[in-house]
Amino acid sequence: MKPQISFFSIFFFVATTVFGQDDIGFKATVTSGFIAFKDVSRFQASMADQKNLIATSGQIGMFYSHSFSKRSSVETDLLFNQVESRTTYIPGMQYDQVLNDGVLFPFFNNNYYEESRMHLSYLSLPVYFGFKLRRFTCYTGFQTSLKLATSYTIVSHSSGIASDSGSQVLTNIDNLDFGPKIGLTWRLSTYLILEGNWYYGLNNITHDPSFKNYREYRIRQIGIGIRYILTRNY
């Protein structure tokens, strides 16, 4: 719990003591993205076809925004950030198992592939600097995320039949993720703001050294959401 408490402490310290209060409110974002999966081993690269698929997830939390002037601002968020990912894996030697006189043996199957579904939960703390123009604000910043929970599911597809491995805990994911985040907001009314953003994870979140030697996992997210201002101080 100590890392989570530290994240909360940083957020409220920035929001209440560094700059003074300006805009504080809730935000919710629907995100689409993927975990960029790359198998860099020569053996796997030659034997399989991999594709990163788009998956939908979301974020919810609080934001604080302070305006230095009519043109510049600084902001920080505290977000529960759910990251979903889907990756298909088609083996170079596609096969299935059939029963023939009580004996299992492989045979070639053009319709066989596997789908890996990863589910990662983070507590995210982005900090931005923004430039305002009328009702619009362009911002750029950096986001750090603390891992809360992870799991994955492997679904095997063969000749139109899907087989689910069931949810399992991921143990080889780093505790932290980090990377730049950019976005654009549009003030719809006094208390309502529309937001779009893009996050580019820099960290290879694979923690297991045996995996890091040949596999890379990096988070990519694009989102659109709504902010609702609870308090204002101008």
C-alpha cells in the first residue's frame, strides 16, 4: 500500500500547496490501444506471424489544473488506468491434435492461431504543461504508472472452435511504466470539458530477465473522454 499512498500524497500536495487551487474535478476516458508485442528472437521471428490488435479499455480519476496566465497552464491527474491488449500468434508450423486409434498426432491446420489477452491495472500520475487558445488547450507531459494487478488469457482457435485457457496471473510484469503523453482539450461549458490524448509507453514492461532477452512489451493508448469541474478559483 505504501506506493499507492505516495501517489495520492504527491497528487494532493501538488493540487493544494504548490500552485493553489484552480480547477479540480473528475474525469473519465475511454481508451483504445494495445501492448506493442515484439518477439526479437531469430527463431521465433522465422517461425511465427504476430499481430497486435486494438483493444478497448478505460481510465477514471481526478484532475487538477492551474493557469499561470491566459495562455499557459500546468496539470496533474490521479487515474485508475485499465490497459487491455490482444495479440494473435500464428505458429510457423500450424498443427492440431486428433485422435486416431487412441493415438494423438499432429496434422497441418491452416485455421489454427492463438490469441493472447492481457489485462493490466495501473494507478497513473501524469503531469502536463499546456498552451491555451480560446476554448482549446494543447498539452504535453510525462506519465508514470504503478502496477496494481495483472492477468492474461490464452484463447486457441482451430477450425472455428475457440478454447479458453482461463484467467491466470501475470508474474513477469514490471511494477512501473512511464512515457510521454500529449493531448487536446475543448471547453464545452463552464464545467464540462472534452479531452483527447495519446500515451506512448517507453518501458519494456517485461520483468523476467529470460523474457527480456527476446521479448518486448510496450503500452500504446489513445483516448477520448470528459472532464467535469467540481471547484474553480479564478
